[in-house]
Amino acid sequence: MSKMTYYGHSCFLFELAGKRILIDPFIKGNPLAEDIDIESINPDLIFLTHGHGDHVMDVETIATEDTPVIAPYEVANWFENKGLNAQGMNQGGIWKEDFVEVKFVPAIHSSSLPDGSYGGNPCGLIFTTEHHTFYVAGDTCLTMDMKLIPLQHGKIDFCILPVGGHFTMGVDEAIHAAKFVECNRVIGCHFDTFPPIEIDHQSAVEAFEAEGIFLKLPHVGEVIEWSSH
């Protein structure tokens, strides 16, 4: 059994094979996550999809000088210059550990760092473990590149897709994305944090359901468990 914890917006903690992997930490700046104890997260690895502040704000608070921060090349350089153990990647590259491989794949969005520095190419992430394969889309619109994911990686157990619209794809495009990825289990992210991305939860769930796709819109702090198939 593996599990994930949702910390709001696009921030998730995956617990895989006894390791803790944090994605896109944005907690202190999110009023919906005010009850999260940021000091208790203690990840073994941090992955970033791009450089925007609502994805990297808490990296320096959470990471120790030994915590690997794996990110698109320019984002990693920015954090390396701040003294962190940052490792630069780019689209098509695979980060390998003994318990997981993480492939960086295309996302269509923009990327800059909090001080305005160039943030390189935004990315999505595909995680492959002994028992699971799952896709974290990052901030993106719908893209035909998503159709390559099941061709190259086989069955996707679940995918994490932005559904809030305005800055990323919304519900309708996310439904098409799930079909492109050939995955009928979706966890939504990048919704409700700011007024432009507030959504109607019931109508979103029903829209996915009408297409035979299960949509989970997690509560901040919610723990989700899943088992092998």
C-alpha cells in the first residue's frame, strides 16, 4: 500500500517504498493550507515542475542542504545558487532511484522564478515504481504529447491533472487529457486556491463521471491510499 497527502494547490507528498517525495511545495502562501504543519513534512526528495511561486514558495523552508531538489535545469540552478542540493533536469530526462524512476515530460505553460529570473521549460512528471505508474501533469493546457504517455509507459494507474482553468486547463480539457493518457482515475489539483480558479466541485465530478472517469478533488490535508493492481 502506498499513499499520498494533499497539501493544497499542486502540492502532494508521495510515500513510496518508505521514502517521502514532495511535489511543488506551496503551503505558507495558501490560505486554504493554514492548518498544515510545514515543519513535519520532512521529505527525502523534492520535485518541481516549474519555477512559479505557487509551486516553489516553500522549497527553502522545507529542504535541508542535503535534500535533493530535482527540477527543470534553470529552476535547479536558481536553487543551487541559494545553497541547496539542486539537480537540473529537462524534458525527456529520467531521474533514477532504486525505488522509483521519474521522467520529465512536456507541459505547455510559462515559467519564471519568484525574482523574475528565467525558469526554463515547465514539465510534467511520470513516476514508475515496481507496482505503480502515475502521471503528474504540472501546470499545462491540453497537449497532444499526452497521447505518447500510454504508448511509452503502458497503463497509468492514476493521473494528477490541473482542473481550475484560467492559468491551466480546466475541467473540459482535463477530461480530454485523461482520455489521451488512457486513465480513468484522476486526482484534481490547481483549483480553488485563488478566485480565478474556483470551481463547482459537483459539476466537475459529474462531468468526468459522464465520460466514465472517476475524479477525486481532495481536501487539503487529506491522505489517499492506493494498492497495486
